[in-house]
Amino acid sequence: MTKVTKKMITSFSKFKSEWEKDAGKPENTIMYYIIAALNIEKDPTLADAMMTVVVSKRDCMEDGGSPSGLKLGKSAKYFIGQFKKNKNIARSYVGATYKNGYKFDKDNLVMTVTKKQEHSKGLKIFIDSGGKDMNSPVQLAENSSGQWKMTEYSSICTGVRKTVEEEGDF
């Protein structure tokens, strides 16, 4: 098991420059995606731009109005909708659990990598969620610049358990 720790980032330029320094480690790229997902609560447009930095360019479209020059394509954009519908999904990967009401510390985001598997197109990394019984798999590949980009990440945006308080309210 590996722990990745970061602080919340709410600026595109800081997000991009920090990721570029950390992009040589695949688990860091996943953490930056989660940070982008956490930004959806307050600024979905910023989150979209952040996500275009860490996902494969195949999942993006050109957009002159975005700070990255890209916006998420249709399927990648779907995930933003899932995170918008349930803010606890993103929170569950950085220390929040259904037992603690999905509270997390913005100054101490902790993501737990439970398993890494090599496969023909790169790596599959499993991350722990404080709201799911199963770990979430994410596939990544290394680009020609030596940066790890996410290539398959649909499991990351699937639902999480209700809080203990919500479960007891019937």
C-alpha cells in the first residue's frame, strides 16, 4: 500500500505546474484528477480544464476558451456530472468516509493505492474509497514526455454509500 498526500489546489496555473513536476509517478496523476474532481463543487469549468491536463488527449477536444486549450470530450464530461450529483464520490478518495460524513482535510488530502498491475498498455492502479466496498481501478499510460496520463477511469466516478446519518434516516 502506498499513500499519496497533497493539499487542495484551486488555481489552474498552480495545478498544471505542480502536476508537471509530479507527472513521472502514475499515482500522482490520479491524485491530481481527484483534486480536479473536488473543484467541481465550486467551479465545474475550472475542474474540466484541470482534468484535461491529466487525462489522455484522446478524451479531450480543442477549446480556445480553456486555459489548457482543451475541454473534456463527451464521455469524460459525463464523469463531471457524476461528481456534481454526489460530491462525496471525490471526497471518498482523500480520507473522507461514509462513517465520518465524508469530511476531509483540504490541507492533508490522503489517497491510498492498494494495488498496481502492469498491463500491455501501461498500468492499472487500484485506489481505496471510504465509501465503497471495492477499490476503484484506474488505467494509466506514459506519454512520450514521460508523463503518466489517465486512460480509463470510469470506475472512479461510481456511487458511494450514504453517510451513517443518511442510512439511519428512514
